[in-house]
Amino acid sequence: MKKHLFACFVLIYVFICPAVFASEIKWFTPERPEFVTSFSVGFPYAKDLRVDSNPAEIKVTADMQELYMDAGIAVSGVKFDFATHASYMPLFFNRFRAGLALNYHFYRYSDIFYENDYILAARFKWCKGPVFSVDCGIGLFMKFAVIDILQEYVPYLFDGSYVLDVCFNWKITSWASCFFSLSSTDYFDYPLIGTPFIKFGADFRILPVFGLGVDLTLKYVDMITSAVYLNESILRVAFKVIL
């Protein structure tokens, strides 16, 4: 009898459970992805060394629901940024997504130094209802920096840290949404530790192929100490083309 029970459990585990769970997991959506190209301009109210003028940014995204990719560049005075993200998050039980994400960022400051940033993160998104969703992640962060004048003696500097982020999204209507996020990095800014970014924003679908976005980013320094201060504040306005 025990052998028969054990055989039944093995049969259920090997054949039935995978079939049941497979039907509740959406691995990929075989549809045309949504492509969005955005052009944004920043208006800084408080500036740090990274923002010496009004930053101009271009970003392209491809959203295939489970698979997401983007790339962008930012130019401001003597600095140049390039960043790209990719993530894969299958849909489980029509309630949440979970998966992995890989980020890369290159930052060049004049002819003084440049940085390469790498992030590998685990991501989770709760998306059961049509109105509210929350997206969060935790990962490992590696930074390689090269100082031009010292490169002959010190090829590069390396340091590592952790990254955390959470974003709350509300879809108010079919053409308007808003969000609030708290993150240890920004799309073009990757400090090592203790510098959170607080962001408020909204997006508007004005026409089927045209959208408008606005967000306010607050960058705080030394958040884990008692000497907290606002280091940077930027209002961005983005014009989006949706295909």
C-alpha cells in the first residue's frame, strides 16, 4: 500500500503538477511589441556635479509584456550617459510577474573620468487588477571607474553595492496614469550607497501614437546618516511617440 501511495505521489508530482502550473504561467506573448520613443528635457532646480545644464535625453523601449528592453542616451554640458535595461518576467496565475533584470550604464565626464555600471536584479510585479500595480526589485551592483590621468598607474577602480527599488503605478483612465517610486539608482545616475531617488510622475496618452510625460525627481544624499540634504531636484518633460 505504501509503495502504491508513493507511486501516486510521484505520478502527481512528475506529470500532473507541471501541467497544472504550466497552464497558469504565461511565458511569452506572441504579439507585436509596443515601441515607444521618448524625447525629454530636464529643468533642474537644485544641481549637483552631474547636472550642469538642462539635460536632454532620448530613450527607446520595446515592451513585449514578459520581455522588456530599453536603451537611452543623455547629454548635458560636459557629460554623456548611455544606459540599457533588459528584463524577463513571466506572468504567474494572472496575478504577478517575477523574473530577472540586467542593467548596464556608461558615464563619461569630459576628459576626466568614466564609469561602467552593471546591475543584476531579481524583480517582482503585482499586477492583478487593471488600476493598481507595484513593481519592485533587489540586486547586486558593480561599478568600474577609470580616472584618465591615473589610468597608467591604476587601470581601474572597483566597488560594489546593492540596489533596491519600488514603484507604485495607478492607471486612472485609459489615457492617464501616475506613479511614485523610491530607488537607490536612477536611469542615468548610479551612486553606490545612501543616495535614494524619490520620483513622482504622470503619463498622458493624448493621441493613439502620441503621449506626454512629466516627472519630478528628488535626489537625497547621506540618507542613512543624520546629515540628510536634498542634493538634486529635476523636473522632466517628455514627448513620446508610440508605435
